[in-house]
Amino acid sequence: MFASFGNLANSMEQWILALGGSPWVYPALTAFAIVDGFFPPIPSESAVIALAAAATSGGGPNLILVIAFAAVGAWGGDQIAYQIGSMVDVRTLRIMRGERAQKALDWAEHALEHRGPAFIIGARYVPIGRVAVNMTAGGVHYPRRFFMLLAAIAATTWAIYSAAIGIAAGFLLHDQPILAILVGMVGGLLIGTLVEKIMNVRSRRKVAEMITSED
């Protein structure tokens, strides 16, 4: 199932990149980032990175607008995830029934209870993590206005971070735009994986400390 979703995500991403310098690339990117906020199989980082690389290496969209529209879309998607979490039992959702998704929800509940602001912002950099945290925030009725502020900070820094990877790839490989896009996408995937592993390790340490203190 996720393989078919992955193919859909790749098709959508290629469609966005094909728009290139067209004004339609910005609403398309926004929509992609919105869906990404509540549907784990659709990571939008790669689209932001690729568009930023294209903008830097020449012939692509406006870099500032890429960041702005990506941030707006990410914030909107996070709000939808929060709303879904406040209305349904997240653990029963079909896309969240897998072992990895259930572990992410366990992590999200613990994170929100002990370090809410840091984890809401940090989880934005982890595709399945952000969905788990934001839906869980809605499920536990985390203060909505505070969540909106934290989500805005997270979305903005995430968009800048993703674009920065694309910018670096574009500058280093300015005469090879296709290669710049590919390098940027791979770099984003590696960094996102690293962030996810670091957050998982920190979460396990916190749980171990709690168990030790209770004993």
C-alpha cells in the first residue's frame, strides 16, 4: 500500500518540478505541503529542496516565494493534523496502525507531556513524527493557540532549512542543475533520517530516566 502511495508522491513531486518557473508552482507546492502535514507517505521536503536548488542554479522559481509558500502549506497541514487528532482516535486510523506509526504515537504522547514546545518544533523535521505529534496534540487537547504559534515557528524554520539544503546543492553544482536537485534531495533525506534517530534516542533516554527515578 505504502509503495503505491510512494509512487503517487513521486508523481506529484515530479509534476511540481515540471511547473518550474510557472506561477502555478507556488500553489502546487503549498498544496503538497498541506497534505504532507497529515498524511505521512507524502513528504514535501524533497520538493522544497529541489525547487530551491533549481532557483539557485538558474531557471527556477523565486526562492523567497518557495520558502514562503512551503511554510504556509506546512502550517496549514499541521493545523489539519491537530484537528483530526481532536476529533478521532488517532491510533485507529488506517495509516497509523503500523508498528512504526504506533511507536511514533507513543513517542509523541511522552514528548508532549514532558517537552511539548521543543518536540512540536523538532517533530516538523521528521515526516511521520510530525504527523504523530500534531495529531496527538489535538487528541490530548494541547492548548490550540500555543500550538498554532509553535507550528508557525516550526513551519518557517523547516522551510528555510529545506531551502538551505537546496541552495547549497545549487551553488556547488550550479552548472549541473539536475545533479544539484538530486544531491539536495538525497542530502535532505539523510539529514531527516539523522534527526529522527537523534530524537528517538533522546526519547528512549527520557523514558529510562523516568523508570529509574520511579524505582
